[in-house]
Amino acid sequence: MAKRTKIKELLNSSAFGSEVIVKGWVRTFRNNQFIAINDGSTINNIQAVVDYTNTDEALLKRLTTGAAVSITGELIESLGKGQKVEVKVKQLEILGDSDAEKFPLQPKKHSLEFLREIAHLRFRTNTFNAVFKVRHALAFAVHQFFNERGFVYLHTPIITASDAEGAGEMFRVTSLDFDNPPRTEEGHVDFKQDFFGKSTNLTVSGQLEGELAAMALGEIYTFGPTFRAENSNTTRHLAEFWMIEPEVAFADLNDNMQLAEDLLKYVIAYALKTCPDELEFLKTRLLEEEKQKPQDERAELDLLAKLNFCLDNNFERLTYTEAIEILKNSNPNKKKKFKYLIESWGADLQSEHERYLVEKHFKKPVILTDYPKDIKAFYMRQNDDGKTVRAMDILFPGIGEIVGGSQREERLDLLEKRMNEMHIPTEDLYWYLDTRRFGSAPHAGFGLGFERLVLFVTGMTNIRDVIPFPRAPKTAEF
Ligand code: ATP
Ligand code: MN
């Protein structure tokens, strides 16, 4: 196949007079002569100029939005505004027609809600081109960060028989006949006859398996899909999302917080460096979106300023107990503006509280530590006060919780006691407890929700717009 040059390369070229081949999809065709073409290599289009007096009229009619074309022509300096180069068409071939009457994307602004309904085609818009480029850059940067520090990328299972959080909300995996499953004598479904000989589900976290490896390899991370059947129809929850979970031996909560802060800053800096066009475009998109809002609800900083601000400032660190005091005395609490009022120590923080702390009180990312043990998972290290655990959540502006982590309870007796209190079967998790039986050591880790990170960096507002094929309640198209 004749070799094409990518549009990204052509736009930066000054090899005027040379013959080039451009392949891409038509975005617009104006004045019967200007074709704007995009091939995905950049969010910017290249303009091809066709001499309509010497081109078959039937061919010109096929230059519709969405059509795939191959153009051979001369790279010339552009006289028009807004572009440096353009292509003077010598030969035009339509690779695939796109019926203008039926193609749902028109050269105008579509709402994100509408595009969500045609998510199979939304890749062809500038917004989603930019979002998925940034998503890629962030994923790549995550691997680069850990690789540079000597972490091992560990693939934890997707199908598991354990519930890492002890919180339920799992998707079951079975090959039993749904209409007529085998039954035990007591009438329960007999999972002994299921594929794995036991009841299994899709993983909600790779942490427990990650700990097993960290207690030998030293420093590991996972980066894979996780699944939660939580019926929360919010702009921050998906049923299938990607999580990054490092686990580090011989680390305490301070090391853990520092690792998370370093990781976040590293990947944000990487996106700023490698995706300037995309982030500039997304900044403008967000400014447009914010114009719909009343003045006092608009963000103080634009997208790029917000990202740079995040790099330039240390995250604020305080305990849950200190945060509760701030929230109790806050204006929205006194004036009963919070949906869930903070009355006493022990309350779980809702997203409205997290966002108050980050956006109104501290105006920067916040790390909360030492939460009440009753609102946290069984494996978190217990503090001497008997009430709190060595947990940390990182809260981000516009997002709320982006990271959840802890120092792990490495003392077998205390861990077993806590599991019993929380009705977590110690026999089923014998393999997890073995790490505490044989050479136990302090260790810590966290989970970073990848889509929440992409939300933050792209300035998008709905988590369904930062994953190519969102899975949410009643949403599993494509
Ligand atoms: P939230 O309170 O926001 O539901 P969580 O406490 O359930 O979060 P963890 O179990 O600690 O979250 O998971 C670790 C990280 O995974 C979170 O900090 C968040 O970034 C991300 N996360 C959790 N649930 C979801 C979800 N349903 N969709 C997308 N990301 C999620
Ligand atoms: Mn949750």
C-alpha cells in the first residue's frame, strides 16, 4: 500500500513542493474546494485544496463529513489563516463513503449526552480524540514511573473467590445453568459443581494478591480492570474501572502518602509535556462549558493553571479528626447546607464534605489520614488509640476521593481479631494470613482510580466520558 504521511508530521513539515499521500476522514468540505481532513494523529486537521473546475462533480459530491479519503498532492505553504501548510490535491480517492443523510455526526457542536448515545462514533470528535490521547499518556506515564523506581508490574486475577473489601457489591462469575442450577440437599445453589468448584466473582481490587507478591518482590504495582456492582449512578462511579495499586514492603503511611503524591505529580507533568495541543483544546472546551454556569460556580483556575497548581504545591495533610473539626464549624454545616450534616466524630465523609475541604477550605489537594476503624476495611493497621486506623484518602478538586490506601496490619493476632469482629472468614483467607505467619513485615499500599485521574487531567465532568466503553447501571452497549 502506498505509504501515507501522518497529518501530525505534515503539519510540522516545511518540505514544500514534495509529493505526499494523506489518508484520513473528512471533517468538513467548504466552498467546493477546501477539505478538512483528520487522521487521528493530532486533533488538528490538514486542509486539502481541490481544483473543482477539473474534478468530476460526482466525486466532489462524495466528500461528505465522515467519508474516508486518500489524497495524493503537493505540500504547499498555506495562504489561509490558522495553518502553515496545506495540500494541493492531484489525485483524490474515496476509500469509504459516508452518507450525509444518515451519519449522526455533523460539523457542529454536539452535546456530550448525545455523544454518549453514539459512543461507537464519538472517537471521531476532537473532544474524544483529545481525551483518549491524554488517557493513553497517563497510562504510559504510570508504567514509566513505576519502572523507573524498580517496581514489578504484577498481573492479579480478574476472577477471584475472595472479596477484598468485605463489602459485597460483586459481579458473580459462573458457568452453571442459570435456569436450572444444581442444588444441595438444603436447596442452595451447589457451587461445588460450578466451573471452579466454588463461588467466584469479578475482582473488586487486586490488593490482597498484590500484598502476597510485595512480601517477596518488595515493590509491586497492579494496573488492571476492577468491577463493582454498586448501583451508584453518579458522575464518578463506573461498574468497570481501571485501578493502579502499588504495594510496598517495609513502608509506612508516610512513605505511602509520598509515593502517591509523587506518582500523581509525575503523571500530570507527563501529560502536560506530551499532550500540549490536547490539553489546550480541553481547556478551551471547559471554559465554554463553564460559561453555562453562574459566575460563582465557575472554577477559579482554568484547566492548565489547575494542573500546574497541583504540581507546584504540597498536598495538605491532616487527620480525619482534624477534618471533622473543620467541617463541624464550617458555614455549610452551620447553615445546614450539607445534605449530610456533620454532627459527630465517626461520620463517613460524603463527597460534599470532601469537596468542601479541597475546594473551599484548603483550595488544594488534601490527604486525610487516620480514619475511624469502623468505616474502613479490615486490613488497615490499627492505631494505639483503639479507634482509628492508618488509612489515607487523597481528595482532589472537582473529584473528591481519587486515592484510597493504608498501612496494612502486619500483626497476625490483631488482624485475626479484627477479621472476626467484622465477620470476615479467616479460613477462606488463610493464604492472605500466611504473609503474617511467615516473615511478616510492615507494608503499605493504595488504590488510584485511573478514570478519576483522567477526569481530573482532562477537565471532563462525567466519568463515562473518559473511558472508551463505559459500564454503568443499565449501560453496556458496544
Ligand atoms: P468512593 O467512596 O468514591 O466510592 P471507595 O472508597 O469505594 O470510593 P476504594 O475502594 O478505596 O474507593 O477504591 C480505590 C479508588 O478507586 C478510589 O479512590 C477511586 O479513585 C476509585 N474508585 C472506587 N470506586 C470506583 C468506581 N465505582 N468507579 C470508578 N472509580 C472508582
Ligand atoms: Mn465506592
